[in-house]
Amino acid sequence: MDRPVIGMCTALEQARWSVWDQPALLLARSYVDAVQLAGGLVLMLPPDSRQIEEPEQVLDLIDGLVLTGGADIDPTFYGQAAHAETVGTVPERDQFEIALVNAAIERELPVLGICRGMQLINVARGGTLRQHLPEHFGHGEHRRVVGSFDGAEHDVRLREGTLAARAAGETEHETRSHHHQGIDRLGEGLVVSGHSTLDDLAEAIELSPPTHGTPPTQRFVLGVQWHPEADTASRVIGAFVAEAARASTRVPAP
């Protein structure tokens, strides 16, 4: 059986390995392991300036797109100046992924945005972000330990009947988070389908369902503010890979 090919966007970071210390294109192994465990074949997608104008060449190769976590999105992409806590942005990555996700939505390719990836979906659709959540909520509980998921568990409430609830398999879902930014104004066509129990922050977004009497226009576009790849009990990535397999129109290589 041909495995669904899942394109996963990479980070662009300075990294050290063996005797080298160089710019590198990175994808945490936990993302790859989760997709492979669900039956998918991973294709890493580094930023590519030539694909900004023609993202279809990339999308022709995959059955589903995952926008992974990483650096803050450059606020110029949503019309704001940078907050003092918004650092280490990578506009090259932002521009590539915005083009990729908009084209994926247009062709009805399944899309899953994780943490930064959820924020990227919102920005790509014209939405904005809160650049530093502690200023809005008076606590740092969404990123308790920098660089770790230790003690990061909290629940989200998922609205019954939504894609988020179906993917998670429940409406009260324990999550692991690591972020200091979040959704502010929603992008076009998006709805909030999950909220944090800590402070009611939007933690799941998806495209609006089609209006009554019109055919569905999108199979699977979901953003989650937490990290399902860091939780072996989570069903979210498995649900996404299963949808990518079911919805595939890619012609397998001979």
C-alpha cells in the first residue's frame, strides 16, 4: 500500500553537530516519529524562495501539509511592529509557509498547524497575534519551562462536533504547550473550536464549516496551539494522517 506523503516544514536555525556549527534546516524527531507511527511518509520542506510564487510544485508531491513549531512569526506579516519579546524571527520561513498554506487550502489539501503552525494559518488568512501573552493574562503558564515540556500540561475545551474534537476524540483534551504568543484577531474564514481552561485563550482553530445547502469546500484544515507530537496518547496526528491517506489524489510513482 502506498503510504500518504506528509510534507513537514522545517525550521532554519544555527545548529551544532559533530565538528560543525552552521545554519541548518531542522525538524525535531518527535514530529517525524509521530507521523511515521501513524503510517505516513515524511518529506521535509525547507524554505524555498522559488516556491513562493509557484508552491504547486511542492504540493504535487504530498498528500498533507504540517506546519511545525519554531520561531515567532515576523509581525510585519500581520501589520505590527515587533514587541520586545518577539525575537529570532525568520522572514524567509514565514513567507514560504504563508504561500504554501494558502495554496494548500485552495486545492483542499489536508493541513495541520502545530503551535507556531496554528499562528501561521491565522496570519496567512489575514489574522493577527498577541505578541506576548503574559502581558494580556498576567501569567506565563503557556510556557512554563523554556525549551522543555516539563509541567506543560493543561486542558483545552473543544467544541462538540468540530474538526478539533473529532481529531482529538474528545471535548476535554489534555495538552502540552510551549508558546508565549497566541491568536488575537481571527483570519478570514476561520473559527475558534477550542479554548484553554487556564484563561480562555483560543487553542484550536479551523476553517468555517460550509453553509447549509452548499457542498463542502475543505476536508481538513486545523490549527492547534499545543504539541500533539510530544504526547503519545494524542490522536490528533493520527487523525490527520488518516485523512491525508483517504483524501489523496496524488498519483503514486511507478
